[in-house]
Amino acid sequence: MEQRIVAAESALPFRALPAAALRGRGPLQLVRGIITMAAGVRAARRLIRELRPQAILGTGGYVCVPLFIAARLARVPTMIYLPDVVPGLAGRLLARIATLVAVNVVDALPVLGLRPGHPRAIVTGYPVRPELFHLDHGACRAAFGLDDHLPVVLIYGGSRGARSLNQAIMALLPDLLERCQIIHVCGREGDEQPLRHARSQLPDQVQMRYQLYPYLDGVHTPAMATAFGAADLAVCRSGASTMAELPAVGLPAVLVPYPYVHQDENADYLVRHGAAVKVADHALLGAHLPREGALFQAVDQLLRDPVARQQMAEQSQALARPDAAQQLATAIGSLTTPRLKLA
């Protein structure tokens, strides 16, 4: 996937390295993973000798482990950027061997055994597209052909979608569309057709309030940034990018953390700062009627209370870090200076 993205969006060269997850594997898979990691370290050492980098930036995950081990052996300075409030096991390992550790929010530092002001630690925020800070609400709504008199809810779950969230929205469509318009980015994993069928069962006038896309690419469809600008409320997962994109736009949100990774802590960060509310994945729908579930109740309450939405928007916007990309660039550049090479 990464190779396709790099090729589509830049002219940067792409070089792959062998890597494998080690946690939660059976004995045979574990042995194979260790062998793959060892091959990755050897390949990474060859790549470092070929390219002779002055510094290396990694963004976490087990795919970075072979490269960072090879860099440590070659005495090449490294910076690991960990965007989640609670980094995974690989991220915590990489933070121990990296020259410099950059995090999205200060709350992540204690998890890594670091403190604010530590010489190896820097809090940068999360880099997002600059246009998110300069969106015109009216122009974004016009791009989707939306009614100015009804609030707009943006629902998304990443490029692959969020199955449980999509199914909940399918069940709640009639109730939600009585109150709002919806832009739903459902992902490319098979939920589009069932959602289109659910839409077709609604009255024609109501159908017009529901816009469904598997993906927003800015070429064949409006861009995702335009959807952010058109929305009055977001319903989404709480991956690391959520902690930056929502504040950049000043968009209040109902967050539904993916239950099998550390998304709850990301959601809790925004909730704690008054920028969002959280709904558990298992509580989306009611036991008897879908609208009795936590998702509809949270969305309905916010749609009925524009003052609360505005307060959440202001609290969210206060968390924005427009300088995050510059902070990261400055930090990685600083590793090329002799005084930091021994850090």
C-alpha cells in the first residue's frame, strides 16, 4: 500500500525492507519473524552504506525496527515520531534506541518513561494538510451541493472504512436523516452496496440528504478536506490523525474508538479537553431499537444543541498545532549537527 501511495503522490524513491511482527505469534511464526527481522537488519545495513544518510526519521511500528537497529549499529542518528497517546510495543522499543523521540501530545511521554523537558524528547503535534486551517465553510458545503439550513454530519472510518460504524449508520439512517444531512465515507471494504440499498429504501426527499462515498480523492470526488470544511459534526474512529485533523478544522466529534488498539486513549485526550464525546464500539446500537443506542443519543443531543457544538469546536481548535510539520522538520534537521550525534 505504501509503495502505491508514494508513487501516486510524489517522485520520491521507495525502498522496501523485510520486517515482521513478533508479538502475539505462535512458536513457528515467532521463529520465522525473528529470521525475517534479522534479514531486515542486514538489508537495512546495506541500504545505509549505500545512501549514507545523515539522519533517519521513523514513524513507529515493527516495520521501523530493522532500520533503527541497523542505524544504531552504524551510529547514524535517528528520530522516532510516535503520534498515539499510547504507542504500541514496537514504538516503545524504538523510543529506547532512538536518538530523539517526538510525540504528538505531552500525555505520551510518561508511557515512554520520559518527562517534559527531557533532552531526548520533543512534543511537536501531528502534521496535517495546511488547507485544513483555511477552509471556507460555505464553499465546502456548496462543493457537495448541501442545504444551508440543515446541519451536516461527516462520518468516516479511514480509507478501509469501519465495519461496525457503517452497520450502525445503516440501521440509523431514517432517524438521523430526519435531523441532518450526512456525508459518509464508508471505505473500500464492501459496505458501499448495502449502504446504497438502505438509502434506496428511503423517500426520495430524504435520500438527497445522504451522500455516500467509498473514498474522497479530490479528483473524481471532492477532497476529504472539503468534507471536513462542510461538516458541523464528525462521527469517526480515533486514530492518531483524529487528534490533529479535528482541531485543525475546529470540528466537534463523536468518537468511536477501534477496540483492538490504543484508540481509547486518543479519544480520551479529546474528551478530556472538551473537544469530543466518546461512544464504545459495543454500545453503538440499542438492544431493542437502534436509536436507543449510545451513538444516536450522542449525535442527536449535539444536533439539538448548537451552543454545545460551538463550545466543543472552540475547545477543539485550541488544541491545533499548525506548526507541527515545521517542528518535526527542524528536529530531524538538528540531528545532522555534530553536537547532537552523540545523544
